[in-house]
Amino acid sequence: MPAAPAAKSCVACGRTIAWRKKWERDWDAVKYCSSTCRRRGRRPDDEALEAAILELLGQRARTATICPSEAARLVAGRNGATGEEWRDLMEPARAAARRLVVGGSVEVVQRSQVVDPSTAKGPIRIRRRRR
């Protein structure tokens, strides 16, 4: 029996897509982890959040971390939002961090330990990838 192909990441949310037998014939075409991600796709805010995360990390010390909420607030402010509208960007900010982890530019940490962003629950911090 052939081994299952390597897992890949959803292009929308960055979560790991586990191989399934029913996808055997079209595994190369699978891009999304769910129908929700397929419907949502990638939006302009997603690109802005990735850029904001990298910008904020670039402004800090090499070992510093940021919270996804900082990127959400930055993007919301640039979009003219006032008040609490940035909260709607929190999950997209976490998704942007997951995509950046897949790209190899950042790490997601909890309690100073690197964690898998696909399974992390609760508050996370983002830092530049250590080499």
C-alpha cells in the first residue's frame, strides 16, 4: 500500500490539510481545508494583515513578539475603522500568521514555546523565525 502524501496547508486560513483517502485521485488540486475557506478565499485584508505583521516585527527587536491584535488594529485603523471594528480582523490576523509560518518567515509561540499554529488554542504571540 503506498504511503499517504505529505500534508499541505490551506491557502485561505493556513491550517494543515490532512490527506484523506477520498481525495486520492485529486490531492494535487486540493487547496482549501473546508467549504468555508473555499467560499471565503483570500481577501485584500488578508494581504494587508500579513504585511502588517511583518512591518510590526520589523520595527521591533529581533527577539520581540507581537500579538495578532496589533496587526488587526493597524489594518483596521488604515481602513478608517474607529472603535472596536478591529475585533472582526482577529481570526483573519491569526490566519495571516499561520500562512506566514507556512512561508517560513515567522513562528507562533505560547509561553515562549513554538507551537503548531493549526492546533494552537488561546492567546498566541508571533515572532520572527529563529535560524
